Amino acid sequence: MTRRAPPIAEIKNVTAWRGSTRVFHGLSLEIHPGASTVILGPNGSGKTTLLKLLSREIYPEPRDETRLRLFGEDRWNVWELRTRLGMVSSDLQEAYDSRATGRDVVLSGYYATPGARPHHRFDEEERKRAHQVMEELGVTELGAKRYGEMSTGEQRRFLLARALVHDPEVLVLDEPTSGLDPQACFQYVETIRSLIRAGTTVVLVTHHIHEIPPEVQRAVLLREGQVIGDGRKKEVLTSARVTELFGTPMKVLSSNGYLQVIPARHPSGNLHDASSPGDRVQGNRGLG
């Protein structure tokens, strides 16, 4: 009998604080391998704190009924964890050493640092893997460019390559297309789609509905530190549920597997009916 793989993340009755602010009180959530998931919520819902729990930057309040396991284990060497769980966050993008070259960005993934350091040493296999990932993401020609001189889209692709050097089982992405123009946005989402199709489990943490790839089939709605919705994407991301989540009338539209939202108001100012699932719209392949 084949043993079932443990959850990527098993969070049970977790209370977590950021400074003097209690963000989660009794949070429970599981993320399973092979089930790419979007965690959607407005600013202040707890998304960043959840990312920091997964990366072991913060820990839950110790209680008898609390559990936080990653890949079935309670305790982890952080360096080993990062070879299995790749993460690309907005915090990392902002904090990264602007003097580092693109090649340095990718290689720094082996040390989990925001830049390559003079004492870092890389063997031939590590350099070969870094070059391979850069080729796959189409950024090889930018390898000598300084991080601080790159566009937002270029920075994102190099940080993604940095996360991929270990060929992680799980990739956690924090609002990956924020600040990108449409072309860069489309390219980045296509890259995510390819990774999912190749077998990588993606956990997308965002408040941008348009950047959810069609291959993501589970949606978790997070509001004020509580899960208010969890299930199949098409059943959870309805106009009514999204309106509840963001606290403003919204209408969810669907095209070619992508979703988009518009204000749920007629030009006259009257509200649309926001109780039905997303409407279909016609058009060429795109993000809405």
C-alpha cells in the first residue's frame, strides 16, 4: 500500500503575532502536494504573516493544541527547508542587494542570502544548474546586469530563478505580477503555468485575482486573520464571495480560465446582482 505524502503545510489552531498585533487566533489550514492553491485576501488579512510562518521567520504562540508542520515535520533546519520550499516575496525583492549581478542573484539561492558574498563558493554543478535555470527563464543575456538597474519584471524573473536552483517541490509566490506591465505580467504567469504543468506545486499569495493561473484549482479566502472560504476555485471565487472578502461590490468575470473583477455597478450607479458565479466573457487568450 502506497503511503500518502504528508501535507506541505499543516496549520492547526495557530495564534501568531507581529509585534504587539495578534494576526491569527486559532488559524487552521492545510496545503497538500499536487494541489496548487491561491490564498486570496485584502491588505491586512494576514497574508504576509502566513508567508513568514511558512518560511520560519516567525513562530506561533506555543500552546498544547497548536500544530505547525511542514512536510510532516515539526522541526526544520531552515537551510534544508529552503531546498524544498522555494519562496519569492516582495520583501526579498525590496531588500535585495542592488549591486549584485543577475548571475549573483541566482547563485545566492544556494546560501539563501540577499546577494552573493565574497566568501561564497560554488562548485561546477551549482554554476551549471544556475545557468540552466537562467536559460529556462530566458534571462541568460542579463546575467551581468546589476539588480538595481533591472526592471521590476527582470528582477522578478531572477528571484524566481534563485528559488528554482534547488528544484523545490513547492514554490510560494507573493503577488508575483504586482507592478508589471501587461506583457511582463502575461510572460510571468505563463512561466508559472509551465512550472505547475511540470509538477511543481505552487502556492500563490495575493490580492490580485487576474494573476491566478488557470491551473490553480483551489482557493482559500483570508480576511482579518480568518479563513472565510476554502474549496474549488470555481466554487469559491464567485461574485458574492469576492464581494464579501474585499468589502465592496464586485462582479467576477471569466475568460479562458482566467478571472477578472469589475465594480458591480451599472453606469447609473445601481448595483449589479453580485450573488451569482463569475460571468463568461468572450475574447482572445489573456488575463481577463
